[in-house]
Amino acid sequence: MSAVGAPLSRQSVTGEGLGEGSGDGAGLRGQITLAAVCAGYAVGASFGWGSTQAALFMGDFGLSVASLAAALSCFLYARSTVCRLRPAWLLFSLSSLMAACGNAVWGWYEVVLGLPVPTPSLADFFFLCFAPPAIVGLLVLAKRPVTRAGWICLALDSWLIGGSLLTLSWSLALAHTAHVADLEGGSVARAALFLAYPLLDIVLVSMVLALHFRRSSVNRSAVNTAVAALALTVLCDTVFTSPLLRSTYHSGQLLDAGWFTGSLLLAYAPWGARHRDTEDLPPGSTAMRPTSRPIAGSLAALTPYLAAAVCTLGILHTVVEGRRVDRVVIFTGCTVVLALVVRQGIMLLDNISLTQELAQKENHFRSLVQGSSDVIMIAAPTGMLRYVSPAAAGVYGREADDLVGCELASIIHPEDLGGVVHEVRRFLAASPHEEPTTRIECRFRSGTGDWLNVESTVNRHQGGLLLNSRDVTERVRLQAQLQHNAEHDPLTDLPNRALFTDRVRRALAGRRAGDSGTAVLFIDLDGFKAVNDTIGHQAGDELLIQAARRLAESVRAGDTAARLGGDEFAALIVGDGTRDQGAREYQVHEIADRLRLTLSQPYRIGASEVRVAASIGVAFAEPAITPTDLMRNADLAMYRAKAGGKDRVELYAPQMQADVVRRSELAARLRTALRDGEFALLHQPVVHLASGTVAAVTAQARWRSAQGILFTPAEFLRVSDDNNRTAELGRWLLQAAVEQAADRARAGHPIPVSVRLSAGRLLDRALPFGSIEALLTRHGLPSGALMIEVADSDPRISFDELEQRLVALRRLGVRIALDGFGSGYAAINALRRLPIDVLKLDRGLVEGVVQSPRLHKITSGLLRIACDLGMQSVADGVDVPEQVLALRAMGCTHGQGMAFSGPLDEYRLRRALVRGEFPVPGSPVAQPVLTGGSIPLLTGSHAETPVPPT
């Protein structure tokens, strides 16, 4: 037996007692009580009740009480329920009431009056009225035919039974009874009364037999009990009407026990089996209705032929007795034969019609099955395939005949067989009403030996399974591809951020959840943006593909390499259970450094060779750490590696997170500082190196935080990543510097002021040209009183746009200085193209001008360039007297630094301007290139003032 056939063979079959519960005990007690009462009555009748008077009373009024009980029982049941059979129970109540009245009249004559019952009498009228309501009630109980032919067959079956019984009864007794009544010279009413009882009984028996196999399935137990009660009553009536018993019968005999039992059975029928009434079940109930048995169907089909046989026996009995065949027998027999012939003709036509309809439906369903693209298979309880539709050739690549006889388990993939068996067992154990079908997906072996993904709808079929299967291989492949696309980077085919995060989560939650050797590496390609800007994005994509290939080949088989986006990659290094944390860190650091060297190798892009570097941050798993925190730590370490000079590996340390928190808090405070007016403006004097006079002042912003810490621009701009805040700070600096310069001019100190702005900020739309012109006009600042110090540090700035902007500013009387001369990007090109008035030497040149002969020569050459171009020069960061002497000797005109003064607030600045000059060490050895007092210049060292550590 196959693996699939085993659960099929063990399928349990539920019994027919669904819905039966605690009511069985009450029903059994009622049946025992009924049997005891009937048995007691039968025993009393057998012994004559002890006296003649008692026998008459029990034979008359006892039967009357039993019939009255049946009438009341049927009436009350009909009143208490609403169903299609309600009229039948009302008719049975009326029929029992007639019997009760007839027995009461009989007892009135025999018991009360002590007289024999006359014939005919009122009792005969009530007894004759017993049969018609019962006959009509049986008709109501019958299952109604749905076609005209069905009604005709029902009438013919009734006549076949009734005519046959009439023929037999007439041959045996009724003819003799009629003949005796005629010889005795009785009245017509008396003769009719003698024949009415048996004829009504024959009709009642005919209805009982004809409708027994056509009864409704509603409340079957109650209907069966009622039919049995009427059958017992008719049987007792038949025995009573026989000539032999009628002449010797008197009330109280054993025959009365049959009538008594029939009445009590009819009284018990609607109530004793009520708990089995399926019509009273609520909608949606899963109780199973009993189905017709094959034997009952066979007897129903044989009923007409049995009736015809009874009719034949009646005629044969008359012939065998040597008596002349009565005309009633001949007429009845002929009508029975005629009814049988007509019925056979109707059945033949009906069978022909059904055969044609069945053939049409069979052809229809065969066409559907054979033309369907789905494969229909029927598996026996043993798991063997008994039928496979022709579609198997197109779907599985195997002929249907080759599959028939195979075990279902033999064509299912071994890895899927366990799941299929489990689902089949669960499905067969469930109720068919709650779960009529189930769905199974597995792999089937095709004719080529490949495995196809198949989806099957499974139904129960004669103890086995009916499978409707279709090939869903393409759908499964598409789903797998969609799942792959959702979890992988489309360019490099590496796992994306979502899949990488999921694998990190699994690594932290797996069996090595406490292994601190698990590490995450965040990798950023340094210089990748320059590749996109110089040789194009397509070349950049090719570089990313090659980098991803190198990364995937460098990690171990159990590790994961991923692309997080842009030029950022990541790697998950799963721990190996090493207990030595130091050794594990060294091992992972070696892996990261090897990845750095691999990714930093030259890349061949077309005909070009491209180089980029890699900055890598490493973070190790800690107990109870989340995937988000672990990846954040690696990201922080990577940014620390970039900030530390790039092309290096940095291990995460808790201090990095503290720095991020501090920078974040500082940036948040900085955003509110501008709004709350926490910035102050300081000015540092620019001194003429020959005379010591103050030639100009440089505006510098300072921020005093709520904690009293004074931050220089280098400090607070380093933590501010918000370009909007930086632009707002630049606008504030320019406006405040112009406003205070105008105030000083009105106070008698017309000293020029310089403001340092980057080239990018000058071209920013947030600082339009009209705003500077409006600012100068509003405060009335004279021409030459404002100098813009251009910080040349960004190679992406367009010199054409910058030149146009600076020319426009010079038309307004604004002087231009070039900051950081000697170290900036393309300084010579700036000198060639930009309208520069002042050159400001870089602080790095000034610091080593005394100690380094090389820097001394470079600085001297740059100063000669400024002199040849007719520009003034300013040395930034002049902090010691030796620098003053050296710069003055080389021809530098002005200096700024701690050798003269640090940044001053407005009060100290005005005191310095009143004094007018600072002491200059030594005596000049050369005349300055430009003479005069004040010059418009822009200086700005942003790190001169010592700042307390934060």
C-alpha cells in the first residue's frame, strides 16, 4: 500500500446516528412503557379480563380511550409544529376520532344498554369514516411526483395493488359474503355494509403498500411508525371481516389487542421520534439525512409485478376450486393487466428518455474532461490511479494509459510526499460538510524526468480521491523571480538592504545568538562620485558590478555580501564560535583589510583604468543587540573611517555613538541659536606691517551656547549638516557686519570690513545679487568699505558664473580678496580669471615661513606674484614677532594674527581704533609696496582664538 493509499484506507466512516444525544434515553423509556401497556392489554384480553362485563368494557371503552389518545396526540403535534406534513397529522387525528366514536357507540349498546349492536348502526358510520381521512393522510405523507408521468404511475400502482387485493379477496371471501347476504334476503344497506369494510380496508392497504416506498424523507421515523400503526389496524379489520371470525366475535377478545396497539402506536408516532426530525434542524445544520437503501428501491420497482402476481393467484384459486370465474374477478383482472401494460409503456418511454439524457450528459462531461487543460485523476483507496484524463499527455508529457495503474506516491517528489500525506490525512479526518475540498501543491514527475510544479484540487470520491490538477510551473518560477527581485539589487544581483537585514536578524536569533564573533561590515567606495562625474554613470554602474563581484568572491560561503544602495556595500561575517574575542577581532579585521585591498585594485572600464578606495566600518554583535543597532554601529564606524582619511578600516567603539549623540544635540541647539539670537559678531584687526596702523577688520561669528561655551565657526559648522542653516548663518554674518561697519563709520571710524564667503555661497540662489546691493544702500556704506573674501575650495564651482558675480559686485564698490592663496584648488586659474584686489596667504605658509627655507622661498615667490599684479597681500595667522619680520622683509603689506590682536568685540575694537595702531617689532627693512592707511581686505582665520574643549 502506497504512502497516499494508507490514509485513504484508514478513512473512518461515521454512523447514521448523527444528531442523536441524550434524547435516546427518553425515547427508549417511552418505547418500553408503550410495549408494557400493549402487552398488559394483550394478556388481559387473552384471559377474558376475568369477567364478561370487564371484557365488554375493556373491549369497547378501552379501545375508545386508545383511539381518543391517538387523536389528541396527532392534533397537539400538528398544532405545535409547522411543516409540510401538518395536514397529514390532522387527518390522522380525525381518523382516530372516528374510531374512538365508533367504539364508544359500540360500548354504549353493549355495556350501558346491555343490548346487541344493531346492524347497521351509528357505530358502523363512524367506523366507515375511519378510512377516508387515513387514506388522504397517507397521500399527504407520500413524496409527490415531479412529472405528469409520475402521477400517472402512482395512480396505476395504487390500482394494481388495490385491484389485485380486490381480486384475491373477492375470490376468497367477498363473493361468498355477497352471496350469503343475497340468500338471506337482507337489505341492500346490509349487503353494502358487509362489503364496505373489506373494500375500504383494501383501499387503505393499497395506499399503505403503494406509498410505503414513496414516503417523504422528512421525519422518517415518525412516518414509519404511523404507517405501521395503520397497517396493524387494517390487518385487524381484515381478520374481523372474515366470515368465520365475524360470526363468533365479541368485545374483549385478543383481536382487540391489535386495534389497541395500533391506536397507541399512532399516538406515540409524532412524539417518540421527534428528536430525529431533520426538518426541525436549524439552517446550515450538518446532520446527515438518511438515504434510501438499495433494497427498498428494488422492492418499490417490484411492487406492480407483485400485485399482478397476487391478481393471478386469485384467479387461479377460483379455477382450482372448480368455481366459475366471477365477472368482478374478470373485470378487475383485466383492468389490472391493462394498468400493468400502460405502466410498462410509460416506464419504457421514461427509460428511453432517461437513457438519451444520460448519453447526452455523458458525452457532455466526456467532452469537458477530454478538452480540459487540467488533468483529472481518480485515485483508489489504495492510492492507485484508476483514471487519468487525456490532458496528462499535454501537461505531464506522459500518456494517460501509462499513468493508470501507477501509485500516486510514485509520481510525487520525495521531498513533497510527507506534506501531501499529512494534508490528505487532515482532509479525510475533517467533516465533508465543513471542508468539501482541499488544495495541494507539489511536484510531479514529467515524461522527460523533470519535476513540474502542480496545483491540485482534491475531492472525496468513493473512498478515494478525485484530483483536478494543473501545471503551475511558470507561475512558481515567476513568483520565485519576483521574490528574488524583491530581495536582490537589480544592478549587482547582490542581496539588498531588506534581505541583508533579515539575514542579520537570523544570525542574531539563531543557535549562535550569543556568539559575539558575528560581525557586520559597512563598505563605501571613496571617489566613486568622481567616476560618475568624469566618465559617466554607465561606467559607474560597470564599476559597481565589478566591485560587487569582487566582494561576493571574497566572503566565505556562509557569509553574506550585499549592496545597500549607491556605492555602499555590506558584508555579514557569521561567527565561528571562537571564545577569544581579541583573536576574533583580529581575524575579522584581516578579512576587512583584505576586502579593502581587493576593492581598491584598479578597475578596467572599457579602455580606461579606474581607481577607487574603500572605507570599511566593522561592528561586532553584542548580547541582546538588535539588527538595527548592529548595522547602525557598522555605519558609524564606516563614517569614522571616511572622516579619518578614507581607504582604511575602522572598528566600532561606543565613543562613536556618544560623539554622534553629542553632534546631534549640538546641531539641534545650533538650529535654535539663530532663532534665539545667540550668535555674536567679533572683529580681528588687519594691521599694516610697516606702520602698525589698523587697515581693516575681519568679521567673525561666534556662538556662545547655553552652557557658556564659545564655539568658533570651525566648531559649529562642522556639526551642522543643514545647508539651510549654514546659508542663514552666512546671511546673518554679512548683514551684521555691514550694519556695524556703518555704525562705526558714523561714529568716526570709517574702517573697511571684510566678510568671508565661500564661492558656492556667492552663487547660491539664497543670496541673490540684489540683496547685497540693497544691504549697502540701506545702511549707506561707502564704496570700498566692504570686502568679500572668496574661499576657493570647491572644484565643481563654475569659474564663468563666479567671474560674472564678482564683476557685478565690484561695480557696486565691493572689493574682492582671494582667501587661502597658496593651498586652494586651481589658485593660478583664479588669479588669471577672477577680478582679485587682495591676496591672502594661507595660514599653512605663514606658520612655517621662519623655520622652513622651502616655505620661505614659496611664500616669497607668491608675494612677488602679488606685487607684480599690483595686488595687496595679507598674511593670515601671524602669531609671533619673527613671522612679522620675515613677512615684512619679503614684501608682505599686511598681517592678521595674535602677534597684534585676537578677535575683539565692538567695545574693544573701537578702543583699538581710537588708539589707531599696534606696535610693530623691529624696524622695517624694506618699503611696503603700497602705502597708505586703510585698505579694503578680507581676512579670516577661523581657528585663531583658543576654544575650550567641548
